[in-house]
Amino acid sequence: MKIGVLAMQGAFREHIKSLAALGVQGVEIRHANQLESIAGLIIPGGESTTIGKLMVEFNLLDPVRHLAGGGLPIFGTCAGMVLMARDIIGSDQPRLGLMNARVQRNAFGRQVDSFETDLEIPALGPAPFHAVFIRAPYLEAVEPPAEVLATFNGKIVMAHQGNFLATAFHPELTDDLRVHRYFLGMIK
Ligand code: GLN
């Protein structure tokens, strides 16, 4: 089984390492024809405007949307979460727009640009997940069938909708593999 990791910009290598630690091959995706043989796709953190622009340039938005509609599991982290949301507050930047969610970018404010915290994520079991947030977004609202998996200070930072998963934080930057394992569990 191969998992594609969108490699336009951002933290794609780290996701490939997390997948390797789980014994799964991650492949860098830069062209639509590379999407053919993958069982799932990760949209990494980085800069969502840049990643979106490059997805337009490389003609990737429609092929990914098409596969998403056919059930391909897709997991977006941080900028990836922004690209997964249907509504991006105050922005008309390119996006996949797959999840019934409204996202606020750079949402935790300048003072707390980046921070780490232990999150309760019941879907991953009782042990808290050490989460790294870097200029992170949060979801201001989700609508069914999207559901909330984790919140931080009342803000939605992890959500699930059918074959889609999104985290505001960066699970690829820690050794805890439970979020990646959860995503692999979404693959039939
Ligand atoms: N603030 C970035 C954006 O909106 C996301 C930051 C990240 O991915 N670490 O694209």
C-alpha cells in the first residue's frame, strides 16, 4: 500500500517518515498521474495559499476532488486543514473545499504563534496527544456529517467527515503515531 503526500511545499518529508515508522510507503505527489496508485493522500502543513496556488498550477485540484468524491481517504494537517475546509474566513484562496467546515487561519493570534499542548482525543484512546501548533488554524464551525474529534480551549482542532480527516496541529512532528494510525484505519 502506498500513501501519497502532496509535495508542493511544506512538511511533506516528515509525514513520509511517520508513515515509514508505521511500515507504510509514502510517496511524494507533484503531478496528477502520481495519484493513480495511492490508497490515501496527506495534505501537509506549510502555507495554504502557496500550496493552493501550486495545486492550481499543477492541475491537481480537480483530480484530487474527483478521487475524494470516489472515496479516497484524505488527511490535511494545518495548512492542509485549511485546504480541506469549504469556507475560509476572509479569503478566496484556492482550496479543495471537501469538508463541511469553516476555518479561521492563523487563528491563535500573534502572541501564541506556535505552542505545544497535551490534547484529549477520545478517538485515539485515554492518553493525551502531545500536539504541536504552528501558526495554526482552527475550525470555527463544522456541519454534519463532519464531526469534532478534538478541541483546544473550545476551538475545534481535529475533525472527521467520512473519508476526510483534518488536524490543526502537526502530528508528523512528534513520535506519537496514533493520528497517522487512525488515518490508515480509514483506508479500506
Ligand atoms: N498559517 C498557515 C496557513 O494558513 C498554516 C501554518 C502551518 O501549516 N503550519 O497556511
